[in-house]
Amino acid sequence: MAQPIVLFDINETVLNLATLQPKFSATFGSTKALKIWFSQLLHTSTVCISTKIESDFATLAAISLDSVAMHFDIRLNDSTKKELLSGFAQLSAHDDVKPALSLLKEHGIKTVAFSNSSMALISKQITNAGLDDYFDDILSVESTGSFKPDPKVYHFACKTLNTEPNKLRLVATHDWDTHGAMSAGLQAAYIARAPAVYNPLYLQPDIQGATMVDIANQILEAAD
């Protein structure tokens, strides 16, 4: 079997959002604010997909901050919003990411960062997390005007990488993302970063694990 190109979702899958927790908790006075904001951000992007609204992730992130501020009955000025969102570029990689990416690259498997964020932001994230030498390429969905899990976004990745869908495998900690990739004909791998029920209505990846090294080893086994 030909070795697949492996796409990696970035936010939460590769990079740890917990880096943002102190600022969000201090600003909103709640440890729940970060989770609410990110969930709102993903919800808004999904609505944009369904109703054909073209936007970008930075715009949706700012709008979602305003929604969270209303939830906690506070007002955010522009400088506070800018400071909160700037932290997105400073996220640390999960401890298991570098060993896993190194393992895949040692076996000749191409690794690609693939995110809803802009190319400028992803590039900053990868550099600031010390991952420049661990990815062969970076892909942003921004030129599509849409977001994952829109099928056209996964097809965009196939076209950009000049490969068939079944030769691409997406690694993500979001079941809606792995399901979206598989619905578009890609392979997928699900990493359980936090305790969660994988939606039983979604397509189930043949590779699942609790650590990125485990995921990498299973990818290598499947490629043999």
C-alpha cells in the first residue's frame, strides 16, 4: 500500500488551547469562558458553511468573543479582544506531537499542517511552537471561503497536494472533522485529547488512540 500524506488539524489536535486559559479566565472571570468561546467559534463556522456565508476564521473568532462577553455580561474593548486573540499565535504544542511527527518523517511520510485559520496565523503558530522542521507543508482553507468540515475544503487539500482523497489521512481530535474528511473520501485518525463520546452517527476512523505517538505507530502499520 502506498504511504499516505498525513494532514494534521492544528488547534487542539497539535496545539494546546490551555495556553489561553489564564487570559480568558482573568478577562471573563470564569474557567468556562475559553471552552464556550471555542465552541461558539466552531458553531458559527458551521453555520457559515450551511448558509454559504463566506468569511475568515479571524473575523468569526472576534464575533465569538463578543458573544461570550454578552454571556458573562461584560464589555470588551478592541485592545482586550486583540490581546486575547493574539494568544492564539502563541499556543504550545502537546508534548507528544514532536516525537510523533519525527517518527512519521523518519519513515518517509509527508506531514502537512491543515487548519481553518489563515495562512499567516498557522505559519506563526507553527514557528512559535517550534514545529517548522516537523511539517513538510502548511495548508490553510482561507482561499476556499469556507471551513472544515465543508467537503470542498478537503477536496481543496487533495487538489493542492495533487493526490487522490484515499491517499490523504486527516488526524484530528474533533469527530466532526474526521467524519467530514471521511465523508469526502479521505482516510482519518481520531486522537482523544479529552474524554468525549465519539458521535455514533459519524463515520468511524480505522485509527483511534489517546496519544499522537500511538496514532503515528498505527499509521505506519496501516502503510505497510
